Amino acid sequence: MEWQPIETAPKDGTKILIWDDLNGEHSIAFFHGDEDRSQFNGWFHVNDWVGGARFSKWMPLPAPPKQD
């Protein structure tokens, strides 16, 4: 799958891979828009706050490995 515009990312709490233009790196994040945190644009890292990030692209996470 290719990177997609952030405007098309799911906003239902689904964990996705997200690209941070400010830091030039990717991470796993999810949208949590029911709190007023406009400086974060509603996006949170899975394990931490998303302070100062500028997200532009996203893609779904890959499927987990198959069990043998």
C-alpha cells in the first residue's frame, strides 16, 4: 500500500502508520478527537503525545504475522 493524504485517514480510533513531516519519521498513531487538543490536531502516538508533529500522510498497518 502507498502513503495516502492525511485527510483520508480513519478517525474512528484505528491504529495506523503515520508520517510526521516535522521530525521526518513515521510512527503508529490513532485519532482521538473528542478532547480539545487543537495543537495536536486530534492525533496521538500509541505510546506518547504527539507534540509539535505535522502529519501529512498515512497508511494502514500491515497484517500481523501468520501463526505456524
